Amino acid sequence: MTDREKYTPGPASGAQIQKDGENWTLVLVRELDHSPQKVWLALTDPAHLHEWAPFDADGSLGAEGTKVKLTTVGAPTPQVSETIVTRADAPKVLEYNWGAQNIRWELEASGDGTRLTLWHNIDRRFISMGAAGWHICLKVLAHLLSGTPIGRIVGPDAMKFGGWQQLNAEYAKQFGIEPPSWPPNAPKH
């Protein structure tokens, strides 16, 4: 059995939402056993992003003012959005937009590792789905950083992957919302 076949996403944890009227922001915190410099590279380098992120980048996200095209992975019709990196303070803070959504990463040295915090504004109707998706992406990132890559699990593939529906339901419960049923005919947990 391969590492990917053994992989399970684990329980929903380390997430909260910040509400400002209809604008909701997902906040995910993860403790990684790797230096901020190593995590920074994984967040900014297109080859690393290709291994774990829900989008491909046609250039590095590591420099403020850089224009990069981000293309969703696994979507029936790939969405391409041009972004400008609005902040790149290596290896501490990275900010850019993904379509109409803002992404902010903060990296803080924590012992021998990094406390990684993600802020992502997501339509509140889909915030539990976003939490489930990022949960899996960040687990895949942790495997990649540890030298045991399991391959990217995003988009429809993530939704079919064992545990995604449960994560979606658990995060929805934690956030006090009704979980969106996705795909539309999927059973609710």
C-alpha cells in the first residue's frame, strides 16, 4: 500500500471563521515541522505549488508586484486568473488574490518548525467546503515537506477522496452553518 492509499485527512481542526457582515474569512492554522524558509519556498515556487496547491502558478509568488497567472486544477473548466502579489515579506507574509478572493499566509517560527496561518475570504455558502479543501491541501503540503509526497488532492478529486465529505460536515458544524451538499446529490452526514 502506498503512502497515498494510507492517507486519511483526520478530523476537522485548527479552523475558524471571521465574519464581517456577508464577508467571511476562513482562518486555518497548522504547525509544520519545517523552517519558515522551507515552507516559504513551498508557498511561492511553481514546482512546489504543483505538488499540493489547488492551483498552478505560471511564475513565482515570491516577489511583491509580480504578475502571475493562477489556474485552478481539476475543475471541469479551468479558471485562470491573473494575480499581482501584493505583499511578499520572505519568509513571513505572503498576500495575493485568487480571482475575487484574497489569500494571506503568515509564517511564524515555532521551535524548530513553522506556525502557518492562512486567511482566505470565501463565499460563506462554500466556506466549509473551502476549509475541507485547504485541510487536505495542507496535509499534502506537510507530506511534501517531510519528503514523503503523496501527490496533489484537489478539486473534484478531493471531493471524491475518503474523508472530504466528513470534513465538510464537521467544519460546517464547527462554523454553525448548514453544509453545502457537493456534489449536489451527495448525502449529508
